[in-house]
Amino acid sequence: MKLAAIRSIYEAEPPFATVYLQAQAASPNAEQEVRLRWDSLRSQLADAGAHDETLTALDDAVLGEDITAIQTEGRVLVANRTGLLLEQDFDATRDGGDKAVLGEPPALGDYLRQRARSVRGLVVLVDKERATLRREVFTSAAVLDSGSESGVEGSATESVHKPREGAEHHRRMQQRAEEAAWLNIRDITETVRKTAEKWGPDALVVAGEVQGRKMLLEELPVHLQEMSYEVEAGGGISSDSADDGTEQALTEALLSTARQITIDRAKAETERFGTARANGLAVEGAENIRRAATLGAIETLLLRYDAEAEDEDTLLRDAAGVDAAVGLVGTSVEGNAAAILRYEAPVDQMDSQPSSN
């Protein structure tokens, strides 16, 4: 992901209060539990010297109308004395607990690592007559955001249901049913293409009735086929005939798909890093990355998939300052951080200096 989206946070007035509230199971006492958890974190920030205005901004965000949603969705928040700078759903911190940090820069490493693991997916629940399209953002642990849902009906007037084998007129009916199904799938494909073009998903997840899935995957344009993942769940949702366990099965399939997509991404970034390193277009370790940032040379900052980097938040701030992206790398690198460069940067010839920000 590009760090430009959060650059303004790093450029705001310090100090920053960064708060992580872990997502937890739904509870009848969720509101009281969140209040108690926030009281503890608030006390930590107050003891660390957080401004009253900063704490008030966080009070309003945590104790607002959606307080019970925080229990199940989790939150990451950043505030300074001018107000709230960031509020996003967050399923958990790496160590599985709540966290509050006051300082500079904001502690966004956990949040950005989760963002790198999240998938912006267009989920298509299809059969041979119709489809339901959902815009979802999900990780291997949770569905973070469910956006708008839309339906599309195929335009075929003939039935898609084939009669049993038999006389010649049955065979003609079977042919018409097959033609009707393909006409519907082509209509669905066009809607999927237009939706993907407008929304720009990371992945297309095709679910639903098995024959509909296969036909849609065959009909999709090549660029959508290349980003498609087929899951064996969701049957009946598009036609409102799903049983009670279908949605749960679909959610589990989405989480599994997110895990696979994240692994695939990390593999791709690791391969790209290896190629860049072989061509003198990569550096490792906090000091060399800071030097490359001073030269404006960072294209992508790479963090280890499951390990905090040395000076991680400072590196992220410096990378955001030169409009870099952030990704995950699956191989061992010095200090758990590396960077792919825009051009060769003579970092080994530079004096060791603190960050320029």
C-alpha cells in the first residue's frame, strides 16, 4: 500500500497518542468492558503526559455511539492536541492485547502490517441465473468491512434447468437450457467487469453454486481471471435459498483466501526484493534505509511478515515522507526491514546520521 494516505498524520504536530483496542468476542456487557479497557489505557496516556485535548478527542472516539462495535471490531486511533487523526477497525495487535503509546512518531507499525495483510475483495456469489456482488475487506482473522451489496439477474428467458435424458425434444431443451445459462453468465460477467473497474479490488473471489462458478471463471476477462480465487462456499445465497450455515462457511472461506493471498503477496515481494538486491537496487537494516530515505530513493519499505523491525515507526515515517509504499517480505533481512530502491543510492558512502525528520 502507498503511504501517501497517512503522510498527513506523520506531518501533524507531536506528540501523538496511538491506541490499539483488540477485537474481542461479542458480550452482553461489551459497553462496560470497553469503558474499563479504555480507562486503563487513558490512565497510561495521562501518566505519560498526554494533553487534555488529546485525551478528550480519544474519549469522544471510544465512548461514542458505536462503543459496543469497538468490542467486536477493534480499533486503532491516533490523536494529538488538535484532535483525532486516525480511526480505523483493527482486529488485534501482534501480542494479542490492548496498547497505548504516547510519543513521536505515531506507532503505526502494527496497523500498517495489518493493512498489508488485508484484502480488498469483490466477492461474487453466483449460480446459472443470477449473482450477488459484495465489496468486502478481510484478513485471515476477520472481515473488517462489508461494503455495498448488489444483485444482477441474467437476461435469459429460457430455463437453465435441463430435463432428464430422453427423446429428441429433451435434447433440444437441454441445449436451450445450456444456452440460457451462458447468456446469464455473460450478463453477470459484464456487471462484474464494470464493478471491478470502478472499485479496484485486490482480488476477485468467486463463490456459490459449482456450475455457475466454473462458467463465470471461464467467461471472465484474462486480467480478472488472473486475480480470481474460487471458494467452495456460498451456494444458494444469490437465489436466497442458502441454509443457516452458508454465511459462516463463506466467512471461513474468505479468511482462508485472505491468508493465501497474503502469503502470495509476501512471496512476490520477496522475489522482487531478491531481484532488486541482485541489481544493486535494495538495502537492508534501519541505518541504510534511513540513508536511502534521505536521498529520496525508497520505492517500497519492506517489513518482516511477523516480526517488528528495528526503529519501525521511524522508518515508516521516513518512507511516507518520500511517497514510498509498504509491503511484507518473507525472507530474513537485517533488522527485520529492507527497502527496494527507485535508483542506485550510495548509502555505504554516507556518514551515519539521524533521521532528517
